[in-house]
Amino acid sequence: MATITPHTTKLFLYGWLTYNYFIRQKLVKQMNPITAILFFLLLSFSPAIVAQKIKSKGIPYIRNYTVGEYQAYTQNWAVTQDNQGVMYFGNNSGILEFDGVHWRLIQFINGGRVKDFAKDSQGTIYVCGRDIGYLQKDTLGQTRFVSLQDQIPPSCKKQAFWQVHVTTQGVIFQGRNYLCIWKNNQMKVIKPPKNQFSSSFYLQQQYYIQVVGIGLFMLQQGQLVLMPGGNLFDKTRLRVMFMLGNRLIGMAGGKTFYYTPKKLFEVYHWGTYLDTFIQKSELYSYTRLNSRHLVLGTRNKGLVVIDTSGRIIQHLHQGNGLQNNRVFAMASDNQGNLWAALNIGLSQVHPYSSISYFGKSHHIHSKVHNVTLHQNKLYLATSKGLLQTQWKTSRHLNQKFSKASKGLKNFQMWDILSSNQELINTYNHGILGITPDQERKLGPFNYNTWRLLSYQNLVLAGTNQGVALFKKTSQGLKYSHFIKGFSEKVRYMTYAPSSNTLWIGRLYQDGVYRLQLNDSLDSIVSCTLYTTAHGLPSSKHNKVLQLSQTQVLIGTSDGFYVFNKATNRFEPKKNWNKLLGKNKRVLWAEQDSLGNVYCQITEHDQVAQSFIQIVLLQKQPDGSYTLHHKPFTALRGRLRNYNDDIHILNNQEVMFTIEGGIAHYDPTIPQPVHQKFQTKLHKVELIGQQDSLILAGGNTIEQPAVLSYNTNNIRFSFAALFYAYAEQNEYQYQLRGFDKGWSAWSKTTQKEYTNLPEGNYEFRVRSKNIHGDVGQETLFCFEVLSPWYRTGNAYAGYGLLLMLLFMASVKSYSWRVIRQRNRLEHKVQLRTAKIAQQKSFIEIKNKELIQQQDEIVAQRDLIELQNEVLKSSHLKISQSLRAARKIQQAVLPFAERIHPLFTDYFTLYRPKDVVSGDFYWIEPIDDAIFIAVADCTGHGIPGAFMSMMGCALLDQIIRINGIHNPAQALDTLHSEVYRVLQQEKSKDRSGMDIALCKLEKQPEEQTKVTFAGGKRPLYYTNSNCGKIRELRGTPKSIGGWQRQNISYANQTLYLPAQSALYMCSDGYTDQNNPQRQKLGQECLQYLLERICKYQMLKQKYALEQLLDEHRQGEEQRDDILVVGIRL
């Protein structure tokens, strides 16, 4: 009976996916049923047919590993992979071991470089370089190098070995002067006929080696035999040899040679650019990707992927992704990734991916917004103009983009439309039509234009001022008119010609518009705004999609919604949304001609961090859809969430605009099929113990580990042996016997457990790759022993001890009872006598207490009298303070005085006590207005006295004495305060910090602002800019004895109308919250930048709200004054 294995299932899946694709492409439509079945079976059992396509367009994903990551020498010479899936690299420092997470260096006993690896059928990896030997796991599962140096003659030990091959004649280690053949635990040595050995190869069970000055030899029955025609390579060194069909191909000296037994070696011409490439490059290494593709590595030009016909499919070098052009070795891992050992570092290449990239190496240096094909050229709309490149060509090597339009050299481009012979482009100043002969402006408007929509002979353009209509003519696109009745910004739209209906979405604005047009399409008959009241899940983030002219489809914050004309409401598109899942926001979607829908959505992982993802809703023959996401996981982290990143060129090519360029997707390359990979336990170790390693590099041990109770702290390190986008691998673990269930998926690669109780445990770990495939689970069993005091012997001892204690306690209790009874009788006699004595003492104390009570009553009457006197004094003081407040408020400017001067202003005035030490002063004089805001020393009554004196002195100096220069006025104010308070004698520092402005109207609605300040700034904002700017005052207070004599300085501004000025004391920014943190000047400036466009009264409310939220009920610590004026 036949058995269906996982491998068989995978083969059928391969065949079904490819067969389904060919059906969708209508390539097997004419097949009869028998032919179709045979074709399906051929595909199912020939997965190489569907997996061997390698893209020539774009650059595949390349992951470079630097010296800083693997912490060894720069040069790497060899690559291999063991049967478990761990990668090994030959480095100048030794053998590098890599499991996708951890790097480890394995060195020879005497050090030295590693030049080559070879693996036999049992999985043993042989190593050569400064030493020879093989890799072996030790008892802990850690890989060790086992040397064979003691098996070779002393004369061979002085040389280095370059290459190693596993052959039918044994394992051959090749050096310059010797061949060492290891077989059946014996070493045989062969010397060259003369001179030295050069390169060696093992092809189709035949070992070839080149001898310098003689030619190419074969090893036959332990003897070196010169090949017929092999003397052709007596001087030219062979670096590359491989089988092409039944032909032996060699490459040397810039030429290709092929060998047949009849014609010996002859020069072979590929008839492609490969001939030229070989002449100009120095080949060094080679590997075979599959039966149809080879990779050649060079010493100076990177690597090339070629097919068996000699066509160069990819050329990867330092200019487009590799970190170095010298490629010493290459090999593919068991997942199809290509690894390159370079002169500097290591590189991992994904040759089979359906996604490739265009970026800076293709001369794309700005953000790409749209992509289209026009007359065999690919055009990119970027933030710095229009780019182009030849597209439908057989060669895509070193493909570069160039500027397509001189007129749009550095303009922001948005949309592109191919219209007959003309390329239509939208940009920040309208629309431009481009032909090979000319560039012309389309339309009389200069609005920012976002979207183009083509239908038959019409083109609709969405602009910042509505929708413009163009007509297609034989002379090109002609502007017709703007559709009247709608002048909103149009970012997304679709047109339903059967009903003359235009649907418009505005991204961040509310809802979706439905515009009913008249028959002549020049004006709107009706306009309806659809919001959540009409079934949409949200009024924002709704994108009108151009997927169907018969059905209105909206991408929303919760999947796709369609319009139901009968109910005049939007309803979820259930079949699609079920595939997408819940709470998926649709950023954009495009549909190809086969009905497949490419969707750009936002996902949310387990730590609530959103990321952008592309998924494919593939239409099936029965009209249903299936969801596919694996081909697009490579784009994770590179997609943008504010653009329409999907651009379908045709059914075989889809472009995605990404950060740094564009990505090219080929749907004919099958999506990744689940590949088995292991989750490796890299290390199991005890925490805080010497010799703590339990397991290293292996996944299992024969018997469960046994840990004593004092070593019950354990750490597990693990890795997924899946190397494509290894940084995105996630892990899940569980310690059975301790954890209740599996942990959440995370990128953490180690787990610690401390203070584990005694018991049997089983640590389980599994991994998940970027595609969502879960790797094989790994187990590690161990036991934590009980502490000595919880063993069986300990519990037996505890029982015996309890019995002895019980017997002793009974005897002791009886003795204590007798003794205690005698003691109690004696105590009763003593207590009786003592009670009699205490009774007489209490009677005496009672009399004393009565006397003290009388004294307390007298003292209470005196306190009540004093309390009445204090209440009377407090009332008089309160009345005096209220009178002082009225006097102070009368002196300050009130609304009737300020309103004629400013129509939009506010004053935020909060004294700490009844009266305040902060004051503001406003006075119109001639054609100028003087404004002052001051913060006097202290608060309450002392501060109020200072503020009254400050107001009086400002009146005297500016209004009466006529000193209208702000800086001179402050100098005079300083002198007067210094004189009035006699501070020369007292050395008192009392005074005030002040900001003084003089406002003068200027022509063209400008205002001249002259500012002088004493330790207080002026904040202002220009009407054209929302940024708050600051003019700092002179670092000198008004009044007070000071060591330095600094004069106040004027600073002048010319501000347009609607500019804003702000002056304040330090009371606002110095208020504390319950954590004793000040509000701060930066917070005040940040709030003013956000609210400066509002009316001044709203700004006052916002300032008060911020102040109250910050204080959270804390006591006010200083007077508060903030004044805002709109010019």
C-alpha cells in the first residue's frame, strides 16, 4: 500500500499551485482532460520546474554580515552547512559557526586560516587550511575540530592545504606539494610529478587536479594520469570547472573551454555577454544553484548568476549590495539561500525570491509615488521629478533610471497616466503632458493635482480645488472645464459612468462624497456626504478604490465596504473581510485583469505595534478567493502607510513603492512553500555556577539532566535554523511542570528560570519564521533534586526527634504545673497587701484631680476671651486687604481701557494671595502703545506695595516725563527704585523683573515692536508661521543693589498683522505638581505653538486648563500673570 508522506504532500502542493497559475493565465485551456492530468502530475513530481526561475529584473535581497557581527578576521574562504542546518564558514581566524543568532569561533590548535570544507554522505564535515581534520560533536553536543595532523608525514605538516574533496577514493586534502588521501583510518600521500599542485575539482566521481607547468591530471586507482589534451592548462590556472550536460567545462585565462573524449579541449563561445565578462574578470569560485543556474565568483567584479545557455541573469557587486567584490567561495543552504564568502565579510543572497528591488544603485534617490509602463519604458513619479528606464528588453543588467523630463526636473510628482502616445503627469502645479517631441502644460490652473482617472475618451483629474475634466483628442489631451459645485481637495475618486456618479475620498477628512453629475458632466446635480451614519466604520481613513466600475468599493479602517444602492448605505464585503481578519485597515488595493486583488493593510502583532503588509486575494475559477501573504513578507518594515504603494503593470509584474525605491514582484514565481527547519537549543547552562554548561550546540541528550537543589537556576539559549530574514524569527517556549502554557511569540532568544522547586521538567521551544511557518519543536528534560532536608531519611529523623521531644515535654509540663501552683499562692498574698496600699493612694490622687479640674476651667475661659480678640483683629485685616485689592485693581488696566487698543487679547491674572506682586501696565501715547508686564519681589502685601510703586513710576517716567525709548525708560525706572528704597545704604535687592514693549503702526499693515526687558522675555509669532520665537531681556532686574552696571538694550521687530505677542511673569512656569516638578518654559512655548492660531480668549482657556491639570490641586506658590495680544 502506498504511503502519503509530507514530502509527497509538498510535491502535490507545488504542482497544484503552478497548475492553477497556468489555468489563470489560460495556458492550458485547450488541453484535453488526459493531457491536463499528465501535465499536473509532471509538475507535482518535478518541483524543480516551478522552483528554478530566477529573476533578472531588480536586485534580490542581500543580507551582509560584517566583521563587527561575527567578531573574527575579515577574509572568509569557504562555506558549508551540516545536516542539522548550522552554517560554517572558513575564516582566517578559524571556523565560524552560525545558527542564525549566535556566532562561535572554532580554532585550530596552533591557529591559522581555514580554506575549504567538504561533507560526506554521513554528514561529517572535513576541514583543511593550516591544519586538516573534521568536525565532531562532543558529549555536550558542542562542535569541536578533530585534527589529523598526527596521521601525515612530518614533511607534509609544514605546508598549508587549500582544498578538500570527498571522493570514492577517500577524502583528499590538497596542498601545494602534497595530496593527502584519508581512507579507512589511513593516510596516503601523493607528490606532483614536478613543480606544484594548483587547483583541484571533483565532478561525476572523477577527481581532477592541475599541476603547474604540466597540465590537468586525473586521479585513477591512486595514480595521477595526465588527461588527453590536459597540457593546454600547463600555464593557465583553472579556477572553475563544472559539468554542462555531458560536457566538461573549464574557465581559465578569460576563456571558456569544453572537453569531449574525441575533440579534447576546445574554446567554447557562449554567444552572450558572458564571453566579454569572463575576459574582463578574474574568475575565482563557482557553485551550482540548480540544474539550470550556476553562480560564478570573481576576484574583482562580484558574482554573476547565469543559466546553462550562458545568459547572465544577475550581476551582484559592491555597487548594488555586496559588501565586497572579491568572492572566494559560494554555497547554497538547504533553504535555497546563496552564501558568499568574501574578502571582507559574508553575504546572504535570496536568488529564488519573487521580490526584487530597485534603489540607489539604479539611480533612484528620492521617494517614489507612482509607477507606470508607457511605450516600453518604465516611469517613476518621485518627489524630485520623473524618472524613466527601458523596460521590455532582454537585458536588465546594470539597469539605471534617468530624468524623463527637463521641465519637471525637481518637482514633486504624484500620478502618471499613459494616454495614447502621451504620458500624463500630475505635480504640485497642475498637469503636464509629455511626448518624445514636447512637454506641454495641460489646463490653465496651477493647483496641486493628486489623482488621474481615465474612462473612454475622458480623463478626470483630482486637484486641491475640485475635479477637472480633460478630453482625449488626436492632438493629445485637451483641458475642458472644472466640474462646478465642488471645490474640496480630491485625493481618491472613482467614476460610475452608468449613473454619472463620482465618488470622492479625502483621506483624513470626514466621510466619502457621492457627486451626481449632469449629462454634460460640467456641474453637480447633488452632493451627499457618507459617514458612520451611513454604515462606514469610521468617518476618516476612507479610500475610494478603482477596482470596479459597477460596484463602489471603499477601503476603511475595518476592511472593505461596498455601497448598497437599495438601502443607500455601506455594508462590509464579508467574503474578503473574513479572509483579511478583524480590525484590518485597508490602505490601498489594486486588481489585475484576472480578478486578483492586491491589498495593502495594517496588521497588529502581539505587542500592539502596527506594521504594513501586502496580501493577495487570489480569485479562483469558481469565483471564490484565497488569501496569500508569504511572497510579500519580505516587504515587512519597508512599506509606507501614507501612499498607494501597489502598482500593477500587467498580470506578470506588480510594483510596490517602498522606502528607498521600488520592489518588483513576479507572480509566476511560486510563493514559498513551508520548509522544515529545526529550532536549535544553542546552549543550556546553570546561572552563577562554574562549569555550568549542560548542553551546547546539540538538541538532545540521552538521559535527562539531574540538577542539585542549590543549582536550580538555569538559562536556555536557542535559535531557529531558518536564515532568510533571520532577525524576524520569533520564538515560543514552555517549561512543563512550571509554566501554565506557551509563552507569547517574541524575538527573545533566551529564557532564564530561577529558584525552581524540586521536580521533573521538560523545556519546550519552537520557532516561527517571517512567513509564519512554525519550525520543529525541541525538548530538553531535566530533574531538580530535593534539598537534603526534604529527603526520605530527613523525614524519618524528623519523626524520631518529634517523639523524643513529646516525651520530654510531658515530663517537663508536669513539673512546671506543681511549681507554678506554689508560685501562684505566694503571689496572691502579696497582691492582697498591695491592693490595700493602692486604695489609699487613689483617694489622695482623686482630691488632686478635682483641684486641677478647677484650674483647667479657668484657663478655658481665658482662651475663649483671647479667641474673640483674634477674630476681631482678623476681620479688620481682611477688610484692609480687600480694600488694597480694589485699589490695586483700579490701578491695573481694565477692559474699557484695553479694548479700544486691541480687539483680540487676554490677561491671565491669578494672585497667590488677595493682592499681587505681578502687574501689567498699558498706556497709549501719541501714535504708540506702551505695554509692560512686571514681576515684583515677593507677593501679598509687600509685592502689592512694589507693584503700586512700579505703576506710579512708569506713569511718571513714560507718560509725564516723556521718556519713550523703552531701554532708557527701564534705566530710569531702575534708578528711581534704587533711590526711593534707599538701596545704596541698605544693600537691599528688592525690585522687579519686567518686559516693556512699544508698538508703532507702520505702512502695509505692519507693526514696529521695540522691546526692552529686565530678566523677562518677549514671546512672539509671525502670522505666516506657527513657531514661537523668543526675545530675551537684559540679564538685570529693576532695582536692588547689584555688582555690575549693565544698561538695558532695545530689540526691534517688524511684524505683520495677525501676529501675536506674549509677556508673562515667572509665576506660570514655576508652578509645581504633586511630584514637585515645575511646569517649565519649554512646556509653555510648546502649548503656545499649538494654540497661537486660535482667538486669544480660547488661548487663555487652554493656558488655564494646562495650569490646572499640571498642579492637580497643589497650592499656588507664586503670583501668575500672562498677557497675550493679537496685532
